[in-house]
Amino acid sequence: SRRSRQHRLSWSERWYLREVLVAWIAARVVVGAALALTRFISQTVSDEGGSLPTTDLLGWDAGWYFNIAENGYEGAGDESRRFFPLLPMLVRLLTVLPGLGGQAGSVQLVVVNLAAIGFALAVVGVARLEGFGDEAIRRLIWLTALAPPAFVLVMGYSEALAGLLAAIAFLGARTRRWELAAVAALLSGLCRPLGLLLAVPIAVEAARGLPL
């Protein structure tokens, strides 16, 4: 049976670890190639007397999180208050460790990219709980890694961490581990504003178990 076959698989096979890592690497190759191409185009434009600004993995919103981690909300300015605190707070805590002082940018990218692996694994867990088949899970892994908006899972954005926490919240709710669901949802709400909406599906899932 399908259940007995799943039981015989190793941990890495049950969680599709190989596929997750291959897709994770592929996404970073794609983003790296895109960044290299934009820099090449920018340099070409510059050589011809023009100007085409480019960014890196800490560009745009990622730069705000980096600034908050480095200088706090007061030092980053009033506009920084639009960004939720979990990611910069985690980065700031880690930079206290020996050897990581002054390395907030690198720490931020490592945290985000490790969270992206965790996010993909948690999505696999949700898919298995929902009864997805092998092919569907494999497609889901690649879609999670290479869908056009997934570049934010490579850059220093908070989406990878928020996605990981959201998927853990769903895993907790579907397995009736309400303390796990509650903590993950709370932390996700400290990461992105949409994390607050996790209260709705968790409440619906809890209501399904009530003797109505």
C-alpha cells in the first residue's frame, strides 16, 4: 500500500530532500545569472555614457531590513517602521555571536536562504498531509523554487522566513498540535503583515474538531 511504502522510505526520501536541494540550487543559479546579466548591461550602458542603476541581493526592501538590523528603527528612519521586526531582530541577535560582528548583510542572506530550504520542506510536509501524489509534490517543489515571484526567497527579503512559519502553522493545525500552530502563526505575524491572517484558517481547522 501507499502508506506502507512511505513508511519504508528514508527520512530524506519522505521529505524529498534531494529534489528540494536541487531546486534550491537551481533558483540561486537563475537569480545569480540574472544579476550578472543586469550588471553586464549596466556596464555596457555606462561605457556608452549612459546610466543604468542596478542592485544586489540586499537591494530594495532587503536593504531596509539590513538597515534596521544594523541601526535599529530609530537609526533607519521613520520609513523603516513599515517593515516588521522578526527578520532584522533575528539578524541582529546572530551578529552578536563571535566572528559575526559587522556581518549583518551576510547573516541576513544566510538566514533567508536557509529559511527557503525549510520553507520548501514544510510545504512538502503540508502536501503529504493533504494526500498529494509523488508527481504533484515534485512539481510543487519546483514551482515553489522557480515561480517568478520566488526570487524574493533568494534575496534578503522576509518572505522565506514568513513562508516557513506559515507552512509550520498549517502543519501544526492539520496535526492538531495547536501550540505549534499558535507560535508559528504569531511569529509569522511578526515577520509579514499577512501572517496575522493565519488566525483564520487555524480557527477554521480548530472548529472542524468541535462536537457541533
